[in-house]
Amino acid sequence: MGKTNINKKTSFVALLGVLGAEALALSFLENFIPAVPGLPPGAKPGFANIVTMFTASTMGFLPALAITVLKSLFAFVTRGATAGMMSFAGGLLSTIVMVLLLRLKKNPFGIVGVSVASATAHNAGQLAVACLLSGTPALIAGYGPLLLLFAVITGAVTGVILKIVLPALEKQSAKLGK
């Protein structure tokens, strides 16, 4: 294995590590945002998904999935098994949707549309886990519409934020030798 291969692999791992740390920092900071009345406990804006979407668009599915798993483990360690399972289910669906939409040749949705779709998928995954754990499918009717509205709003906000911070993230990636 030549020096170039080691440097590329090292750079890739370093960038993924930095992105993972950024996602965890954003997840941690979200814990200080007060709960939104009417939404299920633990509903957050999903700012860490900014990092996941950047990772998906620049590095692909597996690195984005690694960020998702890292965030889920963080939720498990800091908020318990239920939060970890909900984070993983929502994150997995969200990551799949975002990667599929980002791979479209002519993405008609743009960054904001992809962000809204992935936020919606995230909430659907979490709601599915809540229904399974509680044995109450009626949660879909009770919280589904609110979570859909919340996903549209937060997905749009995180998409706009990603558009704003994209140059800084690309500069960071370039410095790490991606």
C-alpha cells in the first residue's frame, strides 16, 4: 500500500471523525432547546442532520450511516434505550431518503427539499418505534399531523442553515484532504 493510499484513507477517517464530532456537538446543544408544546417529548429540530446531509452528499451512504449510528449511540448513552432506538429508526430512514434524493441526476428538490423529506422520514421512523413500543397505533393519528408540520418547518430551517454553512463545511473538507 503506497503512501498516497494511506494519506487518502487517513484523511477520509479524519474528516469523518470531525463530522461525527460536529454532529454530536449539535445533538448535545439541542438538548438545551425547550420542548415545543403539543409535540411528543423529545421532539428536536434535528440540527445534527445538517452534518449528516453534508456527509451523505459528499462522502456517500456508508459514512452518513456511520454518523447516524454515532448519533443514535449518543442518544442511547445520554437519554436511554428508547431514545436510542427512536434515534436509530428515524436516522436510518432519514439517511436512506436523503441519499436516494441526493443521487437523483436532476434533483428537483434542492437542499431544502431533501432536508424536509429526510426530516419527515426521521419523524415517521420515530413514530413507528413509538407505536411499536407503546402498542398504540393511534399515536399516528394523534401525533402524525403535528410531526409532519414540525418536519416541514424544521427540515426547511436545517436545509437553509446547510445552504449557509455549506462553504465552511466544504472548506473544512478540503483542508482535511478529502
